[in-house]
Amino acid sequence: MPKPVLKNATLTLAVPVKLKKELGELKEINWSQETRKFLEERVKRIKSLKIK
């Protein structure tokens, strides 16, 4: 059975120039993946707090 095709939207954000430079120096890190995981967890946590 073929895997379902996942569709992604693009999110653009602004960061300070110094931070952008520091992110670029860490080439082994996939910042899209790191940011996606962070946002997913943050949304989950905020939703769980609203339920209570």
C-alpha cells in the first residue's frame, strides 16, 4: 500500500541577523524540522491548557 502524500504549507518568519548567522553556522541541524517539532509541541501544550 503506498504511503499517503503529506502536504506542507510554508511559514516565513523574521529573526535577528545575529541569530540567522548563528543558525547558519550549525549546518548539521535541520532548522525546518526543529521548528516544526517545536511548534507542534507548543500547540499541543496550549490546547491542553485551554481544555482545563
